[in-house]
Amino acid sequence: MNWITNYVRPRINSLFSRREVPENLWTKCPECGTMLFHRELADNLNVCNNCDHHLAITPRARFAALFDGGVFNEVKVPEPVADPLQFRDQKKYPERMKAAQKSTGEKEAMLVAEGEMGRTPVVMAAQDFSFMGGSMGMYVGNAIIAAAERAVKLKRPLVLFSAAGGARMQEGILSLMQMPRTTVAVEMLKEAGLPYIVVLTHPTTGGVTASYAMLGDIQIAEPNALICFAGPRVIEQTIREKLPEGFQRAEYLRDHGMLDRVTHRKQLRDELISILRMVGGLPAPVAGDLPAPGNIPAGKPDAADKPEPAPAKVGA
């Protein structure tokens, strides 16, 4: 009896029991609550197919969707000093960094790459909000400077995607020093006569908004993105008044002159290509390639080009 209970029955149950479904196969939309299958969500550029809410997207996934064929080369970023302040709160700063690197698979909160988008050479930089809230530390400052220097060297425009909760508290004043450093980097682009386009995504706040995120020649935002320095809750608690509906959201800022465009993520690539070619004095973007002509031997006209035979004369 013990042999049947302890061995046979568990073996039978294991053969016929339902397999557990991994937790990462489905994502719940934070706006409408719809359960989204991970493959369908990825194919839709992390946009909810029910309410059109724009979920966060990693820099690599964004670059794969923007660059031609998803092909790009990473730009090397100088490594800053690790844990310069020996900062510790509930955890040591190096421990937080290792946890973020393990969960995201990225070295830091910004990725810089170069490639072609619609046959237009471009340098791009994008922040990863899943890496410590996309916080701006010394590495992010180095990344923006590296992106600007690479753009100046190659004479290419720079497109930057911002997504951050502000400066990184674990680096203290050193993180705040990245605000003037990145401003100088943007000035390098302007002195070289190169376009600098910023795409603000949800959320872009704090010192990032107060520096490089609002210095673009053209300011574009994704729908319903929160863009501010101090958040709505902080402002309401300070002035003790209710803020207008949609305050500090992308559409509100566009209507009040702080943004040029609010563009859906699925339309962003075509819009960026058109803008970059227009401001760069290049011909209109190529909408599609014509099929290659057939292999026709030289000197032999195509059958379609042969003249039609003259009609036969009817005898009297």
C-alpha cells in the first residue's frame, strides 16, 4: 500500500497533470486591465491592442524596431568610477547595481547605437526605465557625451529617447553635475549644425527634464506620457489645489506650446525618417523598392517590346 501511495500514484499524477504556465507569458495592461499575450504585445511594439496604452519598451527592442532590418552597432561609453560616495541605504549601491543588471541584462540605464533608419544614417540614445528608474548618473552623462561626439564625428543627427525618474540619489551631487555636462554635449551638436531630436516617453521627470530632454530642436512625445520636473502629487500637496485634467501629460504640453508633436509609437519611425531627411536637406524618403528587372540577354528585346505583326492583306 505504501509503495502504491508513495510511488505509483505520484508518477501517474505527474504524467497527466497540467503543465504550469510561466508567469511571463502574459502582461496586464495598467490602463484597461486587459491581459496581453507577450508575443502579440511585442509584435505591437508594447502597445495595448485594446486601449492603445503605451507600455514601457527596452532600448534594444526600440532600436530593433527603428533601425533598418533591426541592425545597429553599439557605441562604447566610458566607464565612470563605481560607487564614488560609498553610498548605502537599505542596500549598498553596488548591490543595487548588480540587481538591476541581472534583471534587465543591461550594463546601465542608457544605450547608445548607430545605424541607418530609412537609409538615413543616425546616432540614437535611449534610456531604460526598468534600470533603476532610468535615473541619471555619471554613466548616463558619459553616454550622452559619447553619443554627441560620435554624431559630430560622423556628421549624423542625434535622436534621444528619454525615460527617467530624475537624478540618481546614490551618486549625490555627481549625478546633478550631469545636467550641465549634457547641456554642453547638446551645444556641441548645435555648433556642428547637426539636428538633435528628443522623443519624450513615459515618464520623463526631474533633472532629466531640466536638462537634455527639453533642449531638442524638435520635441516629440509618445501619447499620454508624463513629462514634468516635479510630479502632480507634489505640486498638489504644495499649492493645495486640484490640478487640471491631464496636467503635465504629453497632449496637455503640446496644446500649451512645450511640445511639437505627440506621435503614436507605431508611426514614430516614419515620422522620424521624414523629419531627419527634411532638416538634413536630403531627398524624400524611399517608400518602397521596385522589383529587380528580369534577366534579359543584351541585345534581345523583351517580348512585350516587339512590334505587333502587320495584318495580312486580303486578296481581291
